Amino acid sequence: MPLLEIRGLTATVGDTQILNGIDLTADAGEVHAIMGPNGSGKSTLAQVLAGNPAYDVTGGSVRYDGKDLLAMQPEERAQAGIFLAFQYPVEIPGVSNAYFLRAAYNEMRKARGMEEVDPLEFADLMDERLRLVDMDASMLTRSVNAGFSGGEKKRNEILQMAVLDPKLAILDETDSGLDIDALRVVANGVNQLRRPDNASIVVTHYQRLLNYIVPDFVHVLVAGRIVRSGTRSLALELEDKGYDWLTGGASGSASGGSFAAAGQSAAIGA
Amino acid sequence: MTPSAVAAPAAEGFLAAFEAVERGASVPGQVSANRRAAFDHLSTIGFPTTKNEDWHYTSVAPLLEHTFAPITARTGPVGRAQLVPFTFGATSWHTAVFVNGRFSPELSDLGRLPRGVRVVDLAGAWTTAPDLAGRVGTVATGRDQAFTALNAAFVYDGLVVDVAQDVHLPDPIHVIFLATADAAGAMTHPRMHVAVGARARATIIESYVSVADACYFTNAVTEVSVGEGATLLHYKIQREAERAFHVGTSEAVQARDSHYVSFSLATGSALSRTNVYTTLAGEGGGATLNGLYMLDGTQHCDHQTRIVHAQPNCFSRELYKGILDGRSHGVFNGKVYVHPIAQKTDGKQTSKTLLLSEHARVDTKPQLEIFADDVKCTHGATVGQIDRTALFYMKSRGIATETARRLLTYAFAADVLETLDVPEVRTTLERVTLERFTGMDATL
């Protein structure tokens, strides 16, 4: 049974249809990259998987770990092991990072039938996780993302991911706005968390990130549909040629068939 | 304000009580005469109705429906243990405790005051320290202010604080006004006068708290004089019983280069009104007026601030936040007057309200009257609900909706609580707020 199975997913925001029938299957142990030009629906897909109520799912199905994901509340999805690293992490002035992380961590433990940890035990865990993303402990006493630089916010997302230990991590443009050093730190964190029993979906506009987080599969999203799937070489091809050679065909067949889905399934089966 | 025909009889409701107090007067003749004058003034002006623009959003009719009796005799004993929830965990503070309006020497702790600091209870001071008691009424005259006049008519007990020039008082003076079950049906009119000498620094905390679910009426007035270059932190914690009525007025006058820092926390009372008034009467002074009110049920809580910029080069800062649930009603009216000579005035007022319920209501009214031309005065008011983006962000981390809402509610209040400069007060109020909205302990 695949960890994640998306079939014919369509979604709108307001009156605008963004996702036009996404098919994607991911197994444990895999890293999938989703690439595509601006406005192709990459972030929407990430937000829909995390359950953002700002988007309306209008069709299709998503099974996650044997469950109907779309029927689950965002917090239930998180408790079941889904983690979305936000493209724009939200600032929450007034709630300390430490308090926030511990609250989230304990919710996760409760959902998994484990005892909650007290602040002292949690501090030990944090020491170790902070090293993973090369963050200073002083970040913990600051309000969640408030006044953080772009790089600090992205690192903070990976820190949260490291603490919550997800089964399926979705990284939404985690590379955007990062300089090369920050990118390395973030990618290193992600790679260290990579295991045979979890999976990642890496959403990115640029190939650059994939030099550091090496994907098993690459999917190209255009106009709300996966138009091409392949291995890492597809990303390199995109780097070389840009998106134009794929977008022309896709936008012309907005109501067309699902050749991409077939190609993608074949790739995964291979 | 012109007294209205409807309002005037309301003072009649206090006449019997006033005459009873007058008969039992144990105050010097001049004080008695001042009381009579105050009552006469009150009878003339009457109590405000909602036609009075200062009381437009707050009707005092529910308060005037009651006939509250003055407390003349001392009430039943109170143990120190009963005070513990209200002392902020502080042990080194100077504490003056009033039980149902009467000073309690047994519960108070004023023995370690440094040289240059005098703290006396008003009931005793009328005869033993007339120089201090005589200050009453010099800052807050009660003219055209019905509740201040009412306080003046019944004035008896309270506290007079004098901090001599250049004295820095590191520990706060905490004045606790405690209501017990004996307060049911009664009213108290505590009066304080606080004078801080030139270049001195002090902290006064007033707590209005209750150990009983009783219906009573507190009508407090605190007069403040901040000397040249002096700093006074003046915090007021209003956590009266849920059925109680509370009117509290602080009126300050500030000399050159002084700083008056006021904080008002209001969570108690069925109907409360807090007035914070200050006059920047010397150049280069500053006033910081902050507050937080958290209401639920059918509570009504009104804050009126008034900052008078009477001299040039002064600043004023205001940040008021309200969190309203249930069918509660919050009111914030921030007045700023800038006199023609008060050039280079720098004023900023912010009022933010978080509505947790569709039935809660807030009225905010900034009121800037500026008669100088070279000033910078801004005001801003927002009324909002829980931020959906932040809510989703927290839920996406596995935090349940209700917990996330509560945590965000606490976060809304956090920045104004951070302005509290007394660590024990800040920590306690942060915990009280966090517990109120999350039920979680605030460690970390």
C-alpha cells in the first residue's frame, strides 16, 4: 500500500480552479520533487494536502496511510504524520517558539498514545534538534517567526519538522529566499531526517535545491496537472530548457486526458 | 456638563447613607465641610446618563438601581492566607491592605519603608498627619465628575503616600482592596493620594479583589502628583467579584521631565468604569497609559483615558487591548488634548480589540483635540477576530483548534503584558491570561 495516493484531485480557491486533476503516488522511503512554473498549482497542492480551509477540494481522492486524508482535520493530518513546511511561515507574536514546539510535540505524542513530556525533558530533545539545523537556543525564547529573517524562518520550519518527526514531509518552496549556506543547512536537516519509513514531497521552482535534496522522482506541474514525470534527470533537463517546452502543450489541452498520470505511475512502478 | 432633570434625583439615593455617615463623623470639621460641599455638588450635577458624551456607551442605571449602604463598622476577620492569591508571589513588597474599605494594620506590612517614604492610612491621618491628609482633593477636585464627587462626599479611609525627592523605592507599594462576603450590599469610597518628589522613583500597585461572590460597589479615587524628573509606575488590577460594580478614577498631574506609567488590568465586575487622567503640566514629560481588559458573559467594562498636553515637548503613549467573549461589552475612549502652547507634542494611541464571540461588542472612540500646530499625534483602532492564517499554521502542527484559538488569544494580549516593568506582576498576569485562555501551565 502506498503511503500517499492522490487520484484526480481538483481544487479551487474562491471561483478559480487551481488543481485540474492531480494523480500522484508516493511510497515510504521516497523523495518526490514537484516542479513547475509560477502559478502552476504547486503550493496549492501542498496546502490542500495539509488541509488549508482556504482551498476547496472539488473532486478526486487522497489516501494517506490507508486513510481518507480529505476527511481529516488539519490537526488530525499533522497528528497522523503529515508535515507542511510553509513557503511563508506565519509569524505569531506573543507565543514563544519553545512553547509552540512543546505544545505541538505533546499533541503529537498524545495522538500516538505516548506520555506528554515536561519542559525539562523537552529541553534535552531541543538541544539535539537545534544542532541539526544549526540554530541557536536563543531562538526558542523568541516569538514564533516574529522578526525572523527569511533564512531563520525556513530553518525554524525544519526545526519543527525535526521535532515532530513526520511520516510525510511536504516542503513548499523551502529554498526560496535562501542563500547557499542557509540552503545547505536546510537541506542537510532534511537529509538527516530521511529514513526508509518516511517520505518527502519537495515543491520547488528551481533545480538548485535538488542538488542538495536528491529526489527519486520528479514531477512537472503545469496549469494544475502533472504533465511529465521522471527521474532526477528530468529536473536537469528543466534546468537546461526551462518550462516553456512543457507549458505550451499543457495549457492547450486544459480539458484533455491524463497522459501524465499514466507516465507517472509507470515511473514509480519501474 | 449641564445636569439633566432625569439624573439629579439619582443623588437622592445616596442621601440617607450620606446623612448616616455625617452623623457618625469622626473627622475634623473642615473635612466634614468638604464632604458636605462634595455632596451638594453631586446633587447639583447628578449622575451621568448616556446623553453625557463621556458616558455615551455606559449606562450607570444598573448601579443606581441599588441602594448601597456605607460600611461603618469593621468587618469580620480575614487571614493572611486569603491574600496569597493576590500578592503576585512577592514577599519583599510594602503592602497596605484594606478589607471592605477599611485599613487593616494586621494584614499590612509597611514596616520596612526606607527613609523619606511615608505611607499612612487616611482614617488615621485626618488627625495624626493632617499635612498628608490635607492633600486629598488637591488633584482630583470632583468638579463635574459625579463619581469623584461621590467619593469626596463619603471620603474616610484610604492611603496617603509621600516619596521624598531623590528617593528610589525599589520595591513596589502594593495596596490591596479586598472585598469579603461582608461587603454584600455595601459601598466603599477609598481615596488615595500619591506624591512622588523630584527625581524620585516609585511603583504603586492597586489591586481590587474579592474573596466572595457578592454584589457591592467600589468607587475609588487616586490622586497622583509626579515631581520634576520623577517616575511613577502606577498599576491598577481590577479583579472584583463578578456581580460587583466598580468605578475607579486615577488623576495625575506631572511636573517637568516626569514620567507617569499607568497600566490598567480589568477582568472583574459586572459593570466597571476606569478613568485614567493625566496632565503633562511641565515641559519634557511623558505619559504611558496601557491596559488590558478581558471580559465574558454580560460584563461591561469602560475605560476612559485623558491626557492633557499642557506644555511643549511631552510625549504620550497608549496601548489598550480588549478580549471580549460571550455577550460582553467593552468601551475605550481615549482623549488627548493638546494646548496651543504644547508644541512638539508626540502622541500615539492604539486600541485593539479581539472579539471571540459574535455577540460581544466594543465601542472605541479616539478623541484628539489639538490646538497646537507643530505636533505629531496618531491614533489607531482595530477590532478583529482570530487570525485564520495563524490558526491554520498551528493546526498544521497538530495543535487542536480550541487550543490554537486560545493560544492565539493569549498571544494577542502578550505585547501589552510585556510592557509591565515589575517582573512579578508581568509573570503573574501572563500566567493568569494564559490559564484563562488555555488551561495550560505557562512554563517555558
